[in-house]
Amino acid sequence: MIVHTDIASLRSVQRPVLTTGTFDGVHKGHLAILERLIDRSRKEHGESVLFTFHPHPRMVLFPTDNDLKLLNTQQEKIALLEAAGLDHLLVIPFSRQFSRMHALDYVRDVLVGGIGIHAVVIGYDHRFGRNREGDLHLLKRTGDAFGFLVEEIPAQEVDHLKVSSTKVRQALLDGQVAHANELLGYPYPVSGIVVKGDGIGRTLGYPTANIGAIDRYKLVPGDGVYAVTIELNDGMHGGMLYIGDRPTLKSGLPRRAVEVNIFDLDRDLYGEMITVRFVEKVRGDMRFADLDALKEQLHLDRATVRERLADI
């Protein structure tokens, strides 16, 4: 897959067949669209193109909205799209000026004049242009005028998937990571750098790697204990991950903790990149009477997590 950051560079693409959208999560619904896109590009002897934006349009249009959380970092999204078999990814900066472009101008100046599209594959309910004035009917009319094909993904096919980025986000916030994984089609990942903690986990017999430097817009699932797999420089491991403010320890940490106890590994990980992939939630966050009670629960948690990871 070739990643483009300049519309003009797509002029060399042969018979581009294009779809557009944010594709946050690259979930099963997105994959169905990409499958149709790639299939159509092959039939047309062309090349598949996804036209998307970075940063996310909401970051530009609502800069004071701090609630936006994304399912993918840009690196994650690119890797998922490449794995899907896409030929070209066009990523351009989103701006207020671009958001004010009328739909007809967008089709004429960007899709036709800038990219030179041969065909568009789009969902029945897709809207675009200033005030979302553009729709499938406009695309079909302009397609006839400018000489490009339009393939509609019909309502019954899109609705049958019953998948959306919003549904995935809500499942993750609710801690329903197994359901989110089913919607995504892959285990949800969170990556960061191992940073120093206060070492209390080690005194309890459960040393943890504290994950910091997580992308500020990356959605972190709801508080609780999870079965996870862990990717480190030396390969894959199993472990149990905790998310929360550690109410039993009352450590006064200035941030929500994301820390993982990695099974059968006890070495210095400070400064290493770490990626955890969520498998299943084991329990919610809890306050315990004392550290002995917490330690007893951790023992039970580890046994449960090992059981859940046994078939992976």
C-alpha cells in the first residue's frame, strides 16, 4: 500500500476506484466496504483508493471538545488498511476551509480534477460537503456529467453488518472488550512506553509494567482487570492488566493507572515500547479492606486470566 499526503500524487494512479471516510477502528463494517472497493477496482482494471483525513475532523471543527477518543492511532490505522489489501491511502490535513467546500465543488475540483477518479464506491447514506449537502444522488448525477462510475452499497447490506465505530467505542468504555473485539475483527490494542511506578505491585508479588505515553486521543477501555496479551521486543506474552485509580492503595498518583502484570517475565522494562491486546474483562475495579485482601484477589485474578488465555 502506498500512503499519499498530496492529492496531486494520485494523478499517476491507473483508473482510481475510491471510497472515503474516517475509518476509525477499521472494523468489520469498514472491511466490508473495502472488500467491495477492492473487488470493483479489480473488475475495472484499476487501483483502490481510500481518501481520509488527519487529524480527525472533529479535532478541527470542535477544538475545545476533549471528549473525542479514537480507536486507532494513525500508525495502527495504516497497518490495518494495508493488511486489508488496499492499494493507496490518501491522507490530507482536514481544515475549516475544506469543511466549507460545497459538495459540487468537492466532486469537480478534488475527486475529478485532483484525483481523476474512475469510480466511487460509497454507502447509501454517505453525506459530504458543506452542511452535509452532498449525497449519493449528487454523486450519481455528477458521475454522469463527469464520466465516473458510482457503486452504491445498499441499505440492507450496510445495516446487516450492525457495526459502527460508535458501538465499538461504547463497548470498550463499558469494559465489554470481547464484544468490541467481535465488532472489530481483531483484539483491541493499546500501546505506550513502560514508565516507573511506585513498586507496590512488586511488594505484593505481582510486579507490574506501568504504561505511559499513551496517545492522548486513544480510547482506553473502562476501569477493571483484563486478560491481555502483551507484545514486547522479545515476543508475545500473557498477562493481566489493571485500569483505574487504585482505590485500595491510595497512592496519590496524578493519573489513571494502566499497568500490566506479565506472566513468567521479571526483568527491567523501563523505556520499552509495549502493546497490550485486550481479550476479556475479568472484573471491575474494587476497593479492598487491606493489602492482604488485595493480594488474595490478585491470586484469584491470575488463575482466572491464565484460564481465559489458555486457548490463545
